[in-house]
Amino acid sequence: MTTDMTPETTRRFDVAIVGAGPVGTALALLLAQRAPQMRVALIDARGPQAGYDDPRALALSHGSREILARAGAWPHPAHAAQALSANANMGLATTPIQHIHVSQARRFGSTEIDFREHGVPALGYVVRYGALMRALDNAMSQVPTRFEHSPQSPLASGELPPGLHHFRPYQAIALRQDAQQVTITLGTTADDHAETLHATLAVNAEGGLFEGQTSRPRARDYGQTALVGFVTCERPRAGWAWERFTSDGPLALLPQDHGYALVWCCSHDQAKRRRDMDDASFLAELHAAFGDRMGRFTAISGRAGFPLGLNALGQVVDGRVAAIGNAAQTLHPVAGQGLNLGLRDAFDLADTLVRHVHGVRDMSSPAPSASPADAIGTVGTIGTSGIPGPAALAAFARRRRADRGMTIRITDLLPRVFGIDAAPVAVLRGMALASLDLVPPLKTAFARQMMFGQRG
């Protein structure tokens, strides 16, 4: 007996992921490892090795490191001691952040967070965007059930094998859903409709930057630009990261290689003026804003600017479609939470889908003390066949509510509160910073929020 296979049945996926940046690729890898019998489509607009030379610095929390380890793009947490060596990271060069100093310029109040107080090998890590994408792509190449589909090698007829199906370079031209499925039209350009895929669920992981996004229900333009670059100084302090709140905006220095990745938030006019300055004048102005803790700044390279704003969806799920990463929320870079929040989105979505295939419908989030890696290890590889549906996405939305809400509030509040230059407000801020050192449980809660997010 033969079966009549229509395109809708032969091109059907359990989950289709639109966007293959760090968040979308991490989700695809987590699903491929824990649910190898599912049919997962990853729609990637990049060409092979695209972005590998991107020098942008990313600050990854310890929790993100554990998620990436689960995805195969970082050594397993059991090998944590090796991660302190940049060369031990399976080709992923990183610089550990072991101490964080937070202060406000020319005002009372500061605090220090030390990795030894929290039982982790490092509070976080600095990595280049291009290096992270290379590591994620290397992990993808190790997936045994991965299939490549390109315009030169289109999707063949016949029933699809289970596994990870990587479509590149393809754009998602259109996405529509009905009560039964999501239909995605792919093309190499907006006018080229090369493939049509059908999926039970879809994930939007293609968010872009604030300046290129349409306004969402929760939006705020901070009227600031993040001026970024790479600086060296006379007396660098290995493993130290600095967050200094100035009257212009937050100024962060993240340890990277032999120097520091700079993120200097200021008004658009100030950012333009500073981008146009000669190196010596720029470094002198940076020294005046930061202070003398590491001596003079000696060199600056790679100056660029990015407008800043909050742009967040009210709900991360709409029927059969979920949004994660920058597709769900774009944040102010204060405390470096944007990508870390997106990776937690990917982790929680993968874990929720796996649990629903197992038949666990009304699950609770991991305990507040649990890291993402601890939680994801509690459920093994899927042992039964099944396809998660909209109920799984609804559970994912509930699971993300606390962490997402807390992180958005923190990153929205900090730059606005520290931007008020009035003396009484500055005194209150100083007292708040000092209280972190005086009340250890408060500091621990703050540090764990930055490392792992709100669990529970």
C-alpha cells in the first residue's frame, strides 16, 4: 500500500526556529541533543562562516556559560577549572570576570562582587561575537542528525528524517499560523519564494538591534548611544570588570585579552563628539570619567556607536509562535543582561518542550538556587514519541514571566535612577550600593540574579 505524500506532510516540522544568531542556534542545539527524534528546522539568513570576524565584545554570565556547555559550545561545567585558561575552551577564547566593581562617579557609594563568595570559577566571561558564533557552528557540525538545505540543494521530496534541518542562506519571507500549524515561506530575497515549510510550533529568534525594530508594547528610547571600543591602560587588573555610573550614563570596562572592552553610554551628541575626537583627547576624557584606578588609558581602537532603548513584547507567545532573545526584548546594556536573558529564554523553551513531550504538563520552574545547567540535567533525553503543542508554549510563557519581568525592570530602572544628578538622590544611591556590602544576603541575591536570572 502506498501513501500519498503531499508537500504539507513531507515538509512538516515539529519546531521551526527563525534566526540563527547565538540564541536561536543555542535553542536548536539543545533540542537536537535532548530530542533527536524531533524534526527541527533552523532558518539561517547567514552564509557559512558569516560573522566570524565580528569583534563585538559580549559579556556572558556564569549561567550562560552553563547553557552553552549544554549546547556543546563550551566545556562541561565539570571541567570548570579549565575555563580559566582562554586556550582551554575548545577554541572559544574568553577572558574570565572574577571581580566586579560598581560605583558612581564623584559620589559616595561602591560595592565589589567577588567570584569566591559565590562558589563559581568566574562571575562571567568576555567573548567576541564572532568567536561565539564559530563555537556554536562547530557544535552544530557535531550533531549527528543534522541536514543542510540550501538554494543549491533544496529540500528533496519524500518524508523528512528526524533531526536538525539547517536552512541557509534563507530568509523567512512570511510567517502565518492557523489552528493546526504555522506556515513559513522562505527565500533568498524578499521576492524569491523558494521553499514553504509547515511546523507545529515556530520560534522567532531574529530580533535585531533597537534602532532597526518596530515599536513594541513596552518601549523606551533612552536618548543615548552606547559608544564601544577596545582600550588599553597602564595598570590593568586581571579579571576585574568595572561598572561606573556617570552623569552621562553608565560606563563599563570589561576585561578582554590584554585590555578592556569599553561600553560608554551617553547622549547622542556626546557620543558623536567622542567618536570624532582624536585618540589622545578621547583617552583623556575617558580617564577623567573613569578615574585613576588603572592609570592612564594608552590606546583606543574600534570606536562605534549603537542607539539604546527598551523594546519589549507584552507577551512572548502568540498561539503557536514564541519569541525569544531580541525578538522578545531589547534591553539597555547596563549590567550586560541582554544576551544572557536571551540564552535563558532558549534554555527554558528547550526544557519546557522536552518536558511536555514527556507528558509533564504543569511543571514548576527550578528552585531559585538552581542554575540552568542543574535544572536541565533533571530530565533526560526524550524516550517517547510526541509533539509539543501550544500548551507547551503557554507553559514556557509562565515560566519566563518572573525572570523576564525582573531583568527588564532592573535594566530599565538602573540607567534612569543613576542618571539623576541631584545630590539627595545620589546619597540614596550611595547608601544602596554600600548596603550590598553591609548585608551579605542582599549581595548574594543580586549576584545570583546577574548570573542565573530569577529562578522560580
